[in-house]
Amino acid sequence: MKLPKIFKPDFNYSLSRIGSKHDGGYLIENSSLENAEFLISFGISTNWDFEKDFIKYKNINFLAFDGSIDEKFWKKNEKIAYEKLKRLSFIRYIKFKIIKKTFHQFFNENNLITKYISKSLENSITFLDVLNLCKSKNNLFFKIDIEGSEYEILNDLIQYQEKIIGLAIEFHECNKNYEKIISFIKKFNLKLVHIHANNYDDNTEYKIPNTLEISFSKDPIPIKKFTGLPHKLDSPNRARNKEIKLNFYE
């Protein structure tokens, strides 16, 4: 699928894949990874491979935000898993138990806040509230996957971009929000270093991929002229679906 050249990285950069091999993994420019002083993650659900990999690579503190993974979430999913067990679906039950155990081993009250990032949802916290929680921190790296609420905080990211060293963000409903994304890229001073289309969506009706993962870096180090996509570390979000190849036009 073709995108306008504003979505095209200027150069090839040194990138690392942080997170899952498939959905939940992002390609990050290495200088932003190496120089990050604090990680802020918006959106966790049941996949925190990105956060785990990031702090394994760079031993820094982090804060994660997700209003969907409170005690009600665990009780609801435990009930579902137990019903599966009664129908002799041991794998689903064991998988849930492992996820729950490892979740509580990794997250605690010091690094997880069970609130949404939004100005409109109940049980939410604003972007400015988040910055106030870590106001003494600089060189912040943001990972954002909040199912459409990202559009509520784009102006905040622009306003406080001097504190940000890197950003990995998933844009949802891109065809509906096309102009908002372009406006953000133009106003955001960090360089676009990588773009990848999420292949979970059926994109046959769309002009552009409906979900895009885009990475930005404050001071990326160019390697050579941009040679195209996919990057060798790219991987389809949904393994059984065909990867979406991206091209660019003037």
C-alpha cells in the first residue's frame, strides 16, 4: 500500500526490535534506546514484552498505565479460563495462570497505574498528570498503544516534546484520522525512523493501512540513504496473515 512521503524515513537507521516477535513488538532507533532515562508505557493488556525487553536492555525505571487490567479484569478472565478447564481445555487455563503470575511478578504499585490515558473516559488520567508524576525526569521514552485515545494526547506530545527522546506509537483508524496523523508528524520535532503496518485489520476497503506503528527518535544517527521497507527485523503482527508492504509517493 502507498503512503505519502511524509511517512517515509529520511535514512536507514540502526534499529532494534523491542518486544514480541509479532504483535507487541516495535523497531526502536538505538540512540533513543541507549539514552532513555525513563520509560512511560500507555497500554499494556496482557502483553508486556516491550516493557520487559526495554528495561532488560536499559536498566531504568518505568511507569505503565492501563485502566483495563484491574482486579475485575483478572476475576473475569479467571472465570473464563475455569469454564474452559471444565470443558477439558487445560492449555487455556494454564496459559491464564502463567500470565497472571508473571504479570504480578513484573508489575507492582510502584510501576503500574490502573487508569486510562484520556480526557474523556472514566477512571482516567491526563498526559499532564503523568508528567507531574515524573516531573524530575528527562529523556523520556513513550510507548503508546491505547486503541484510539492516542488522538487525545497528540497535542500534549507536541507541547512537551523537549522532554521526549523516543516514541513508539500505534495509530488506530488511520483512514478516519489521516489528517491528524499528518499534522502530528509535521509538528513533532523528533524524526520518524520507522513505520510498519499492523496486519490484523482487513485493509481491502482502505486507501492506507488502518493501523500503523510509527517510531520516532530525537537524535537518530543515519547509516545510509533510505533503501525501503520492510526492515529485516519487521514481522507481521498476525503471523498467519500476509505482511503489508509499504511504498511511498511524492
